[in-house]
Amino acid sequence: MNNVFEAKPIPVVPLRGGTVFPGVTTTVSIGRRTSLAAVHAAIERGGDLLVVVQRDAEVETPGFDDLFPVGILATARDMLRTPVGIQMLVELHRRVQLTGIDGNDPFLIGRYEELAEEDAIDEELKVETIAYLEKYIELVGETNQQIMTMTRASRTTGELADYVAGLISLPFDVEIALLSDLNGRSRLEKILEHLRQEVRIADIRSKIQSDAHQGAEKAQRDFMLREQMKAIRKELGDDDEDAPEDLRSKIENAGMPEKVLERALSELKRLEYQGQQSAEASVIRTYLEWLTELPWTNETEDNFDIGHVRQVLDADHFGLEDVKERIVEYVAVRKLAGKDMKGAIINLNGPPGVGKTSIATSVARAVGREMVRISLGGVRDEAEIRGHRRTYIGAIPGRIIRALRDAKTRNPVIVLDEIDKVGTDWRGDPASALLEVLDPEQNHSFTDHYLEVPFDLSQVIFITTSNQLSTIPAALLDRMESITMPGYIEDEKLAIARQYLLKKQQEANGIGGLEVNIDDEALRGLIRYHTLEAGVRQLERNLGKVVRKLAVRVASGETGPFTVAEADVDEIMGPRKFTYGVIEEQDEIGLVTGLAVNAYGGNTLPIEVSLSEGNGRITLTGSLGDVMQESAQAALTYARSNARSLGLEPAIFDKVNVHIHVPDGATPKDGPSAGIAMATAIISAFTRRPVRRDVAMTGEVTLRGKVLPIGGLKSKTIAAHRAGIKTVLLPKDNAKDIPELPERIRQDLELIPVGHLDEVIAVALLEPVGPVMKVGDEKAAEPIVMPPPVTNGNAGERIGRIN
């Protein structure tokens, strides 16, 4: 055969995932098209082919570097089709050296060289190997006398090693080592060592089985198998660190309170009884890992430097003095009281974009604590707060405990964002679950459903944010100290844009190192004519648009510095979206400017009253809620009951239909604070006295004409200032809130507290432009149609709720 093939190409069949050994006739599975073609070619040429082994079984078309160099010269005898595929009957001769590949189409064609093998006859080594093989076959229950006869017939150590290697299961790397080993004695010694190890493992398995089998039921059988695995790993020398002991060490070093430690050690005993492989053990192990990962004693040290805290807060945010003062107070008290002081629970309430979430981040940085943010918007499952019971598949602790684990400290700043948007359904009420979390008298022993042990939250600073307080349950709101952030006036927005937003947008758009100057008038134009908001989020987006235009110029080769004027802003932003400072063009009869508050800040609220001949019917339009409709009814009743003092005949109200309309009818409106505005508009319409166009008013009215206090005064006065109003009438009981208004508002607006509707009429109404309506007056029966109000800068949503 050497004379025929040594100088000629020979078909090559690569094997994947295993190998074969010379000296036997066996079957080999053929799966690839190229291997099938190689076998066909070999049979046509006499049957000789070269069997080699692939290094990587995933390679579909192997080359020379993908094959092990030592192969087996073989003769293909036949090809058989079986239910599992095509099988090749092959006679394996001897080891040869693969020297190269000459081609791979339609099959691999290779060249080889003969190898000189070293072999010996060592009867003692053969006898010992055969004895271990017999014992191994007996232990695995596969005794075959024909195999043992053929084994004893092996003449040399190499022949025996190759034959035994083909009988027993060996790791792939061991098979390759045996195939590459040209020394027969060495191969047989490796086989003997493997057989000794397998027999030793089988003996241990048999011993464990006999010791554990007596009276075993299903649970005992599982325990027996786990003990077998442990014993096998120990005998092999690759037994890992004992998991229960590792957990015990973590539990002892976690610093748990005494009762929690007792619970953890009790669960650890259950784990040791269950064993490591049971489903219950996995649940217990996860539970203990959660207990050990919580920061029972770890805490960060607060920075009690009052100057530093104030400096950080001022550097990050402009204005917001109420919030800053509260944080400074907390640090001062904590410095004096030490750990006896409980954590603060602060609610920041205000419209979007005023900096509620960002100032919470600054608080954490100022006092030197970790910060974790939890978004509660749309959360409807109580388990999100208090965790799931461990009986549920996939149970985990609630968000509070997970936040503490992530912060790795027991005294972080936890921001509960959008607390007013927590939902309720059949899965529970998360807002009720927060009652314990946000109660300083209870949260020192907060119990999560998953942990079932108390955790101290009293050192945590909780900061919640909300857009409105009306949707927060009263019990939950009572536990928090609420600080209102109503929005910014124009001067504050100007300072924020120049000191913070412009620099932020420059960095975000890649021109942070360039000098960019935007004129005050340009910034005012952005604020007045391209935004209508209480916060600065839309203003930041508009600044980003301006900065991106500058970035285009920089990318085109310009180097700056850049100056942006008002004309540049108009060119970049396009047509103005909103009007600013435009009040009514003239004093109108039956048209009053009210003030309102919604989730997006304050706004002006025009209220129109029109009279027409009829039978005393009242019509209310403009998507008014029940409370606002009742305010309109009360205002009309006051006018009827005081008709003579107003110079009217009471019977006129039964002959005239009254239509009250609040524009922007697509937006729902509700609340009592438009009461005096409606009453003034009704009286103006009946007495023909125009309303001053530069006057706005807010307040609830009673049937006796008393003006009751309202909320949201700062937001409403900011809206009046933005619209160009000069005088604001407000309830006398709200006069105490005037010192808290921005100084610019107090300077530019005339704020007049009123206690009765007579005072409102005296300020808001001018002299009549015609005679009052009388019974039987023909002209009085003519419809008095008010002209449509001139836009006053309120093109966006007017109001969500008037309060």
C-alpha cells in the first residue's frame, strides 16, 4: 500500500467531535457531501483513504490548519444506509503524518508520510490493564465476553491501548493525546491510569449507593444522588468551596440586627437540610443573598458644612430659595442633633420643567450622600413598593429595598418621582403601601413582604415630586412636608438660560469651548414668543435649536466668537408661536380677565357674559366642571339678590337669558376661584359698565358677596404679569402670601386685597356707557353681543383646574 499511495494523492475524511484508533474494523457516520464524495472515490480506487480529526467541530470546510497532523491510514470496505444516516464500514490500519492538502473540491485530497511507532511486549502491564478493564466493565454493567477475548488476543502494548481506547468513553483532549502518542507503552499507561480513576469513582458510587439505599423514598433518593456528586467531586480534587459555609461567613459579616441574624441562620439550616440542588434550596439561597447584600450598617458620612451645601445648591440651580433653605435647615439640625434626628420627607410640587428632580440630585451631592431615583408614574402594583411574597415564582423585594441595595448605604437620598401619578387597580394600592415608607414614626421598622424582617429607613432622606397635590391621597400628603415650586418669572428664566442652559446645550452639541453670546433681547424673544410654560424645558429645547445652527457654522469652518441677536432668533425659530403682554384692546362690557392654575403653571382666563331676550335661562359653556358651574350660579344669584342696590329691577332677570362662556372650550376647567370674575362680568353686562382691561382678579364668591381665599397665588400673579396686567384683585385672606411673591412681581403689579364684591366692582368697573337694563325697555330686549376677545398670549392650554 505504501508503494501505491505514498507518492500519490489520497482522499481525506475529517471527523468531528471524536476520533478512532487503528487496529479495528468499525463504522463511521458520514454527514458532509465532501466526505461522502471522498469515500466514493476511495472505494473506486481500491478503498484506501486517510481519516483525520478536526480541531473545531463547527468548521464546515476544514483546511490543513483545521486538522490534527496525525491521522489513520484506512481502507473503506462498504457504505451502509441506516435509519440514523449513511455509515461507512472502514478498516483502520496505522498512524501516519498528514503533510498537506492538495485540494478540497469535490473532496479533500491530502498527502501523508509514514510514522515510526515505538511498541513493546509487556505482559505484566497488559494483564493489569485487562484486569481493570474487566472490573470497569462489570461495574458499569456492560460485560461482553467477545470483547474480553479480543482484548486478551492483543499482542503488544500499543495494540491493546488502541483497542481499549476505542471501547471506553474518554474526553476529546485525551483521545487526541492518545492518537498523537507514537509510544505504545506510554499509551497503555495513560489508559490504565484512566481506568483506575474510573474504577475508583465507580467504587465510591457503589459504596454511597449501598449506604444510602436502605429505606429510601423519592426525597431520600435525591439526597443520595447529591451526596454521590459531592463525594465524587471530593475524590477528584475539584470540590468547590462549600456554599453553605460561604453564606454563613457572609451572614456573620453583614452586620445584621440580632433578630434578622437569627432568621438568616434559621434559613441557612433549612438550606443545609435541603441540599444545593433542590428547587427550594434555590429560593432560600436567593433570599439569604438578598439579606447579605443589604447595607444594614453601611452609611455615608454627611457633609455638615453649611457653606458648602449652600454653594452646591446655588451652583446647580437659580432661585428656588424655599427648597434650598429647607435643605440647609436639615443639615444644620442634623449637625446639632446627630443620629437622633430622623430623615426628612419633602414633597416638591410644581409644574413640569421647574427643576424638581434635578434639585433632588443636587441635594444628594450637597450633603455627600448616594442618590437613587424611583419613578412611580403609572405604578399600579402594591408589590412594586412592598415586594412579593416568596411563595411566588420570580419573587423579588420592592423598589425601596432594591434602591437601598443599589445605593450600598442605609442613608441615601431616595427620589420618588411623580408620586401624584401612582395608580390603583385590582393589584393593590401602591399609595397606601407608601404610607409606612413615608411616615417617620413607622419607617424605622419597614417590613418588605419578600424579606419579612424589618429594615430601618429612618435615616433616609425621601424627596417626592408631583405636578399637583389633588391626586395624592390625603393620608399620604399629610406625611410629607410640601414645598411649592410654582414656576419662574421672565427675569429668572433669563438668568437660568444664560448661566445654565446655554452652557449645557453648547456642551451637548459639541461647541462647549467656543464663546457664544446671546443678547438679552434675543433671550427675551425666545421666552416671550416661543415658549408658554412655567418651567424652562421648552426654553432649553429652543436654545438647543439656536446652538445647533451655530454648530453647523462651526462645522463649515467658522471659529467664532458668535453673537446672536433678536433678528437671528426670529430667523432661526421662524414665525412667533405666542403673543406676550397683549391684554384686551379696549375696556369691554361683560368681559373680565380671571386667573387660573393648572399642572403647567398659571394662566389668564377670559370670562365672557352675553345677554339676550328670553325667559331667564342661564347657559354655561367652555367645558366647565361642576364646581365652576356652581360658582356661576352663585354669582348670578348674588346679582339678582342685590339688583336694586346695583340700579336694576329684579324682574329683568326673568326676561333676559344669560350666557356665560369661558374660551378655549376644548380644555376642561373647574374650581371655585373664578367666582368674583363671573360675578363682575354678570354685573357689568346688566349695568352696562365696562370692565378695565388692565385688571385681573381671582377669588371665590359667596351668596352674600364675600370673597374667600384661593390657592396658587404666585402662579396666578406670574401669569398676570406675563400678560401685561397692571392690577390684580385678590382675596384679603391671601394678603399674607404677598411677601412671598417675587420682588419683580410686587414692583410691577398693583396687588389689591378685597374682602367683598363691592370692593371688586369699585376697582374693576368703569362708568356706564348707557342706561341699565329695565323691564319693558325695547332696547333692553335686544341681544347684547360681545365682540370676540382679542388674544392675550394664551394660545396654549388655559387651565386644568382652577383653585
